[in-house]
Amino acid sequence: MLSRSIKLGPKCKVEHCVQRDSCKSRENYSTTVKWNQVLRWSWESQLPLECTQHFVRMRSGAADAQIPEPRFWGDWTSWEEVAVQSSLGHHPLSVFPKDKLVEEGSNVTVCYVSRSHHNNISCYLEGIQIHGEQLDPNVCVFHLNNVPFIRDTGTNMYCKMDPGGVIKGIVLFVSKVFEEPKDFSCETRDLKTLSCTWDPGKDTGLLTQLSPSYTLFESFSGKKVICTHKSWCDWQAAPDSQEMYNFTLTAGNDLRKRSVHLLFNLTHRVHPMAPFNVLFKNVSPTNAAMTWRVHSIGNYSTLLCQVELYGEGKVIQKQNVSVVANGELLVRNLEPYTEYVAQVRCAHASHFWRWSEWTRDNFTTAEAAPSEAPDVWREVKSVQGHRVVTLFWKPLSKLQAKGKILFYNVVLENLDGPSTMKLLSIPAPANCTELALDHHSYQIHVTANNSVGTSPAAVITLSRDPGNKDVEEARVKGTKDGFSLSWKPQPRDVTGYIVEWCEHPRDPRCDLQWKSLGPNTTSTVVSSDAFRPGVRYNFRIYGISTERIPYLLEKKTGYSQELAPSDSPQVHIGNLTASSFTLSWKGWPAEPQPGFLRGYSLYLKSKAVQCLPGSEKAVLPDGSVCCKYKIDNPKQKTFVVQNLQPASFYEFFLTPYTSAGEGPLGTFTKVTTQDEYSRILIRILVPMILCILLLTILCYLKSQWMKEKCYPDIPDPYKSSVLSLIKSKENPRLTIMNVKDCVPDAIEVINKREGARKSLIETEPTKPTYLHLLPTEKSYPGPGPCICFENFTYNQAASESCGPVPGPPKEQPSQLGLLTSSENVLKALGKTYVNSLGEIPAGETNLNYVSQLASPLCGDKSSLPTNPPEPALCSEYKMQMAIPMGLASPPSITPLDEGEHYH
Amino acid sequence: LRFPPAAPLCLLTLLLPPLRPGAPISPAEPISQAYSLALYMQKNTSTLLQTYLQYQGSPFSDPGFSAPELQLSSLPPATVSFKTWHALDDGERLGHAQGAFLALTQHLQLVGDDQRDLNPGSPILLAQLGAARLRAQGLLGNMAAIMTALGLPIPPEEDTLGVVAFGASAFERKCRGYVVTREYGHWTDRAVKDLALLKAKYPG
């Protein structure tokens, strides 16, 4: 900075040159001067004075308007040197200017001065090398244009000398642009003090170097205040002497000054203080008187006050009142026993500038008697022959209660007996009471009471007749919004309807709810947050007679949302045949049901591709295909699956379904149908096997006896049973049976065709010959036995038939039955075998003794000549058969019958 | 602050011995105490230098910055040839250290003031500078105790800064702070060696 004291004329011109031959700037300075006045003029050189020599000269001229152009200038003074460099000392390197403070965006000229121009000097700005203009061998100038704000602690610019490593630098303090104050405004609260506020704007970013200062100047009074805060300032007003104010707020720092102006009338800038002392007097159930006070502004200034009344968080009344000192307002139309908040604020009435802050207070209106009767309902139960009545009532709403309900009065009036009244007082907040009553008719009056009075009575009558007439339950479809119930209008007079239900039907406590409806209502929607899907709700609709007696009208039941069953019934398989089986179950499932049961679905899996009639194809969730039977009757508990393949494998699963769908698929039960022939086979085979087993056991147990009787190793003719029979009956001396003893009456020789025989039993080595001795009646001298000989020794069938001699078939039906069954078996096994035996049953059944004694003759030897053809037939056999007479019927009858029967 | 909360208490106890009047004390104990403090100081000197440089901007904050040419006439350099150093007698050795740390305490105070002006928003740096000054003072007290124990005269406190300290430009103040924090480290290193030598010479 250059400063000169000069004695000049009215106008001066100064020329400033870095060197005498290179003038850098020329400036004019005008002022009115007096004679011999000393002028002081300062200006700043862009290039720091330390960088190089500066020269200055000046001249002056008259700038009087009376002097016409061209004006004449005086002569230049001689050049005067500004020699700052000489005071720099002998540092090898210096950088100028030191600690320069500039606004961002400005241009700064920096130079270094070195003592020796042989050194290599490099300069850096924030670590980046910069290149300058060599002013002379020892001075280099750097023009830093548009310098940015980097940090609040300044920007380093330094130069480094090599060799030697000398570092010299400067810190360039770059500030952000100083902003003009915004929103400059002044107001008064009491006409004595003016409070001016403004927004100082953004900070300059420099921490300590550039703290701004604010000055308030009022031009009418010429007063000036230095503000101690950066955003507000107080000014002592003079309301009596000064009405108008013209303020200039000047903000400035070392780099810049900024000013804003404000002209106003003091009374137009009144911002009243908040009202105080807000009180409520004479508070009744519906009215209250509100009073408040205001701070006076000047002499008897009128304020406009605004009162707002809040009830339950909402503005319910808003009124404006003119106030000088004390405000008063009567607040009407209030609800009893209700808390209200009132707030008041004021503004200057004649010149509105700004509302004061709100002042608020709350009050509660007085109580009044309850306006409505409580909503009452009852639940009647019979406990051990007594009538237990639970009386419920709903708490009155705030509007109805008009105060704090303290107790409920329940008055019981016996309608049947002598007029007796019983009063029960139940303290709030109880909402029910239980009464044990006899079976008389009672009228019950319930009232709610607060500190002021009693509500109208709710009346309900309990008749002697329980009135639980059978009412059919109808289904109702609910939605998530509730149940829409409707009922038939009652022909007789009703005073209203009641719909009751249990909110928690699965809970033993039930939580009885009811809804009272007017006499003209025939439908309602019952909704509750407690309604849950899959829970069945039962609704009862009562009509209230004019005698206040409730009587049941309708019952409804339904679900807010039906759910699919969650399980399936246990199924039992019965009556399994080759083509069908029967399923039976105990119904589904136990309570609670999540929906109305619509029926059952039966899934049947089989190898068959086609589904049977009555079923349809269905795809299971696992992708498998099966047949599905729909059982539409929910009461059905059995189902016959028919038309199945015998001996086939089936899987089935039964699940109930509601309108919401079927139950979850569980494990399929496996079943295999029976084989078609297996049952028949079992019926036949089992008795047969048993029979054979029995015979085998018998044969085994009596094997010795059998052997002796049927095929002794050495047959003893004297021990023949036939003989013993004869002996015991006829002749005790006879030991050997003679042919003569047996007097044949006729001999029938049946000569079977050999060919046919062979074809039947090829293994038979001999040709059997049957001799039937048919005794002739009368000619038979004694009771001689009829003997039939047949060699069965080598006949398989004969040997098997050994055993106790059966009697005639007709006399022993059990044996016949055995035969019959064996016949059946034989039939089943093959007819050829039956045929081969069918020819011998006569012999078989009558055979008692079979011997193969080597007697060539059948009968007595003496009879040989008489029967010449016989030996040819009997020569190979000696067969003896004795029929015990005691057991057998007369021989004349039995064989004939049998023979005829079998042949 | 990097040192533990108990450190001020330790420093307090270290400061106490010179204030204690009484009979001649064995030099081993004050030497040992001074040595411990010097070792503790040594651990923090490089942190102080790095913190200081970090807040000064380029070139000081550039990685690997070093300007050994920068010196302060008011602050004696710690560098000395080994032969000279080894030949020092106890009085000279302690006298040099005493003088250096006396200068360092005053210079650290100056640097603290400078930085409070240049970097007011960096309490970490200001706290480290303050802590370094306190420790230098503590070491001074310990050295005085050693000198007393050895029967050496304690040099009077002098104003080492003189009148040249004021009027320095911001950049010069940054350079000055760099030299002070650097020399503080060098003198602490030298003090550790001095005291180790004395410790060996006067075992307890």
C-alpha cells in the first residue's frame, strides 16, 4: 500500500510504475480542496512492493464544472521511488506478500526474490509446481488467478532453492465470498425496544482471520450500534419522539462490506407479548367463562385476540375478541365432564404485524346426570333347579355418562308375588352381576349413577316360562367383515330385537356379546375383531315384547370363513370280497369343525387305468393319478367300493371336505381283493383234509387191530370172524366155514368186460370177478350168512376202504354225509376216478373180511363139480367176507337194495 | 491424548524429587527416573512430528517431508560428533541437555500458541504439543536433580526466544513449529543416550 501526503489542486492523477519505463497503472483521485490542505491518498499495488522497486509521480488538474473542456493538467512531478526492498535483509530467498487474505475467485500476484540468480528455484502451490514471469534475474512473479477456497487454515505457496534446500513460502488465506445479510427485519413487543434480526448467510470459512462485524445505523436519529451478535441486534426506540425508522445494517469483514436497508413505522411493527393469566370461571356442564390479560402496548392500544377451543385434539370453536387490557369470553355448547384446551394469542388491532405466541390452558366441564339407560342383557341358566341370571350391561359412552359413573343400581321386582323390590348397588366399573332367582317372573331395572344423578332405567323382564322353544338353526355365511343376519319381522308388537353371540365359542367363558336393535330393524351386520376363521359362531335373535320379555326368534350359525378340515376320520375295512369292500367310519371329526361338513372324498388308487363308474380321475399333489369318489351326504358313514378286480391291490384314502376344500391327504390304506376261487377251495379242502387226517390218525392208532382183522400175516381160518359169528349163532362145533353151510340160493356171476376194466385201472394185474350170493328166501334153511367173495387184496380202493363196517346208508346219515362229501371231492378231482370206484361201492360197503387164502374155490369143495364154470372165475382168489348178522340187516334185503342202488 | 490416564500422575511423581529438600542423594535414582521419562518421551516424539506435519498442509504434509536445512538460531541443534559427545564430562553433558530442553519448553509453548492461531480446530495437535512441553519440563526437573546429586551447578533459566519470535509470517511459524518438533525428537534421543551413559557410570 502506498500512502502519500500531497498538496494538490482539486483533481490529481497518479501514475504508478514498477519501473520507470513500464508504468503499470494510472489512477485518478478527485476531491475538493482548500488552500494549503494536506491530502492523504492510499492505494494498493497489485504487485507486492517488496518484489521490486516501485516509482510514483502525480499531476493535478482542475475539475471545476465551470471550466470547459479540454481541461488543463499541470506537470508531472518527478518520479519518486518506493524502496521497500532495502529493508528485506539478506535472506537468500523471500516470497511475498506474506499472509495475504483474499476472497475466493480473486487474482493474487506473488513473487519471490532471491539474492543469487545462480540458484535453481522451483515454486509450488498446494504441492503443484507453478511457473512465473521473470521480472529480473532475481525476481519472479506469479499471477494466481481465480484462487479457490481450499481449507479454513489457508493455502500454502512455497519456493524451494537448490542447492541449499532453503524453503520459503507464504500462506494465502482465501475466504469464501462474504454474503449480504438476508431477511433483515425489525419489530417491537412493547414499543420501547426494537429487535432487529437477519440471516447472516454462509460462513466465510476462515476460522479466526475474518470474523465479520455488524453495525446498525438509523439515519433519522443518526445513531449507530455495533451489534454483538451475528444475527440480531437490539435498538432502544423512542416511541414518543420518533415514529419512523430507517435502518442500515452494515456487515463487513476485512475484505468486503455489505449493507441492507429497512424503513418502517414503529407502530406497524408491533409483535405483542403472549397473553397471560388465562383462567376459567363459572365452569358448568356446558359453559365456561374464559379470562386472560395482555401486556399493554403504548397508551390504550387495542389488541385483537384469537381464542381457539380444542376438544379431543380438534378445534371445535374459534373466536376473535378485541382486548385493551383484560380479555373475556364465554364459551358455550360444551359437553359435560369433558376436558377442553383453550388457547389465546393477540396481535395489534389497527396495524396487524404478527400474532403473539399462544398461551394455553385446559379445563374440564362439570358433570351432569347420565342421559341414557345402560344397554342391558341377561343370560339365564338353570343350576341345580335354581334359576341363575347373569345380568350384563355395557358401560355408557362418555357422551351418555356425562360424568364418572360411580355405581349401577339393579332393582328386582317380583311380578308374581307380593310387590317386593330388591335393590342391589354394584360399584363401577363392573359390567355384570349374577342373580339367583326363583321361578317367579321378575322385572329388573338397571340404572347408571354418577355424582350428579341417575340415568333412565333399562328394564328387562324374566318370565316364569323359560321360553326356550325349539327353533331351528339356520346357517349363515359370514365374511371377514362380519355376519349379515336378517330375521322375519314379528307380527306382534316388539319394542326391539337383541342379537346375542359368544365372541369366543371355544372358550368356556364364552364372552357373551349382544347387539340391541330397534323394533323396525330386521337385519344387522355383526362384526368383531375377535371373529376368527374356522370358528363356528352361533347367533340367537330375540324379540323384546312390550312387557320387556325377550323371546327367542331365530338361531343362526356360521363361520366368518370356513376352513378345510385339518384331519381325516379313521376308516375301517369290512366285507372284503373279490370285487368289493366296504368302508366305514365314525364320522368326521370331533368338534370343533373348521367348516360345515359337505361330504367326503374317497381317493382310490389302483393299477387299472380307467376309473370305475361313480368315480372320476383326480391328480394328487404328488402327481400320481387316482380315482376319486365324491360322497355328497355328510351323514353317510359307510361306502361300498364295488366293481373291483379280484386279487388286486388297491389303496384308498378318505377325507372330509367343507366349502373351503378337502382335508390334507394322509397315508393311503392298502387293501387287496380276494381271489375268486380261493373261498370255494377253502370250503372244500378244509373238511377234506380234516377227514383224511382223522382217518389217518384212526388208522395209525388201530393199525395193529386192523392188521389182525384185515390182513394178518398168517390168516387163521378158525379165527375168522365170520366163523365166530356162525359159531356163536348156529353151531358151536363148527370151526371152519364150509361151503355147504352157505346155501346159495342163486349165484349171479357178473362178468365184467375185461377191456373196459383195463382201460380204467390198468395197473390191476388180475381180472376181478364179482360173486354176489343172493340168498333165496324160504329155501334158506337157517340163518346162514350171505357171503360175498371178492378179492380186494390188490385193489387199492378196497384196501383203503378198510374200517368199521358202515350200516346201510339210510340208517347212518352221518356216514352218508361223509360219503357225500367225499363224493364231492371226487367230483372235483376227476370223474374218471369216481367212475372206477363207482362200480364197487356195494362190495366196498359190505366188505368185512378180506383174505387171500390160497383156496382156488369160492365156497365148499363139494360144490366144485356143481359149479364147473366157477373155478375159472374164482380160481385165482379166495375171498372171504362175513357180514355180521347182528349188525347187518337180513342179507336177503340189504345187498339187493344196495346192489340195485349202485348198479 | 495417546498416553494413558495415569501418565500425569507419573509425571507428577517425577517432578517431585527436585523439590524435595534434604541430604545429598545418590545420583543413581534421579538418573534412573530421568532415563525412564526420556524413554517414555522417545516413544511419542515421532507421533508428535507426524501429527504436526499433517496439519500444516503442503509441503509439510507431503509424504516423506524432511528439511534438515531448516534450523532455528534460538534452538541449539542436537547433532554432535560422537567423539565430541563422548568426550563431554558430566557437567557439559547435562548442561547441554539442560539448555536444550529449557529452549525446547519455551519453543513448544510458542509453537502451541502458533498452532492455536493457525489450526484452532485441531485439539489433538494442541494436546500433543502441550503434553510434549510438560514432559520436557519434567525432564528438566530430573536433570536438575541429577546435577544436584552430582554437585554440579544448575544453570539459570534464560529466555532463549528473545524478541525475534514475534512478527513471523504464518508460513514461517509453520516452519518454526516443524523445526521445534523435529529437534524435540532429536534432543530426546540424545537425552536417552546421555542418561544411559550416566546410568552406566553411576549404577545404583
